[in-house]
Amino acid sequence: MQTTPSTRLTSRTWFIMLALALTGQIAWAVENSWFNTFVYDTITPDPRPVAWMVAGSAITATLTTLFMGTLSDRTRTRWGRRRPFILIGYILWGLSTVLFPTVAYIQTTSVAIVMVVIADSVMTFFGSTANDAAFSAWTTDIATTETRGRVEGVLNLSVFLAQIVAMVAAGMLIDSVGYFTFFYTLGGIVILVGLVAGSLLQDAPLPAKADETQRPFLTEFTELFDINLLKQNRALFIILLFIMLSSIGMQVSLPYLIIYLENYIGVTKSEFSIIGGAVMVGSAVFAVPFGILADKWNKRNMLFVATIVSSLGGIFLSLVNTLPLLALTGLFWQAFSVAMGIASVAWLKDLLPEKSRGKFLGIRMIFWIAIPMVIGPWIGSTLIQNFGTPTTLNGQTGFVPAPIIFQVGSIISLLALVPLFFINDKK
């Protein structure tokens, strides 16, 4: 069944949207934070598998979102356009999350490392298909001019709530019940929510010209990588370059953050939950005023301020070792990083060609996810191997992350300011 065009969304639609958005974002937040610590704690303290896993996941997420998003645009079934991807995708996403920790049962470390990278990429494929591609497209389909602001508000609220859950609840649960029970529970919730909400979901009506002859699928997909787009949209690609460099800087240390705090500083997972929760709440408080300023102030100047403060926060974070100071420096590091994201994305959307917005938002995934999550963790892994403290965990040799990952990451983020000298923010 399909909904009829309306400026009003039903309570059922709001429930489905919030349930799928919140569950999906919690799953992503856990994958970004605790999958890495799981590998370090249960398989090997070698930092390289974490870098490989993050890189594989990033490439998979980017290609899946671009490929499956385009495919869902072209899908016409009796069950709907996006609904099959969401319903089946969420169920398989949850199932792959349940199966993920079982790789720790593999006795041969080298095989376990290969399997954990594959398992994370498989889970990412289902998650990106269900959430990043189909669900995101569905929320765009059902929103109108009158409701789009509220829809975006719900989606952004779900991201914030998910980060709180991942930071506060996840660490305490892992400390109390262990990784395996935690992942089994999370996967079960994703399956249940996907089954219930996906079954209740109704697709929006098809566009009026949906029956026209479509261009070949590969033609639409390969257009995303046309070099002429760079020549025609110079200012837009400068912003993408800023996003790429600042994201690389963040990814040098972010995948190893909890591992660093737990093994170098001596913070427990429960203590990290308290610090992380405080930082997330504080970041939201800082980010809201910056979001308002993004519409009123010169965005380039705003990016300069936010980038410098965030980088200083990362450097100071590497120099302290008490919980209050870790929370304070972490707040400046993350809060102004969020502000950077708000200002850069707002500026990016100002520059998007009206007829190619979807295409460029897909290209943004390459600069925002794929490239940074390949290069950043690799730099971090290299630094840890050269400057980290040798350690042995569960009979496996490796290294404890060193403070230098935050310092180098901050310097790379500062380099992101260079492209901004070649662009101006004029009303």
C-alpha cells in the first residue's frame, strides 16, 4: 500500500520513522565505537586490524549507499519501492550483528582477523542498504515542504540519542554482561524493530514521471565519478576537500580513542561511559548556537574558529590523564568538531546544484567517509606501531596507543584550513 500525498504525517509514520532512525543510529554508533575495542580486547592488540576493519567498512558503506540508493530509486515492486530494502535489510543487519562476535571463537589469529574484517563489512553492507540508502530515501520521499523541518529534527535527535546510548549505556553493559551478550541483545533489537516497523511502513507515491524510460543503471552510477563535475563546481569541491582533510585528522585517533583511554590512561569502560555522555551532552549544547550562527555569520570565518579550537582540544586531550580534564578537553575537541560539521555541511548545501543535489550528497560520502576512514586509521595504526607501548594481551603481541595520535590528527585537521583560502563565503 502507498500513502496519498499529504502535508500531514500520521502518528504511525512518526513512530516508524523514530523507531528505525534511533535503532539504526544506535547500531552505527556501537559499530564505530565498540567493534574496535572488541577486536583489541578479544582477538589481538595489534592496531592494524582495526585500521583494516574501519577502512573496509568505510569503502563498503560508501559504495553500498551509492549503488543501493540508485537501485532503490529504480525499484518497482508490489511491496513498494523502499520497503523491501528496509524490511529485509534491517533483519539481516541485526542477524549479522548477532554473528559478529562469534569470530572470537576462531583459534587461529590470522584467520580471525580476516573474518572480523569480512564480518564487519557484511554487516555494514546490510546496514547501509537498509538505513543509509533506503531509509534515508524514504524519509525524503514522505516529507513535504511543510514537514521536512520536523522530519530532519527527528532524524538529528535520533543521532544524538543514539550517541548517548552508545557512550553511556554500552560501556556499562559491556562491563557487566560482556561483549557477547551485548552484541546478541543489540542484534536482536535491530531484528525486532526492523520486522515490526518495516512491516508497518508504507511507501510514498511514485513520482508522476516514474514510468518514463530509465537510463541504464551503470550510466547513472558512473556519472557520480565524472571529472567534469569538478571543473563545473570548483567551490563545492573545495568544501569537500576541507571535509576530507578535517575528517582524516579526526579518524587518525577516533577509532583508537576508547582503546587509548582504557589501556594508556587506565579508564574503565564504565568511566568512559560517564565521560562520553558528558561530552556528548556538552557538544549538543555548544553545537546548537553554532548551528544558528551558521546561517547568520560568515561560514568561512566560523570554520576557521571551530577548526582551531577543535584541534587545540585534541592536543590538550593528549596531555591530560584525569577524568575531569579528559572530559573538559574532550568536550572542546568534539563540540567544535561538531560545529565544523554543521558549518561545512550548511555551506556545502548552499552550493549544491539544484538538479544534482542527490548526486553530490552521494559524492560527499567519498570525501566524508571512504577516503578519511581509509587514510586516517592507517596513519593512526602506523603511529601506534612506532610510538606505542609494546604489550601482550591474550597471548598476542601488540601496542598500546600513544598520545601522538591526537597530536598528529589535530595537525592534519589544521591543514584543512588551507583550501579555505581559495574560496570566499559571500551572501
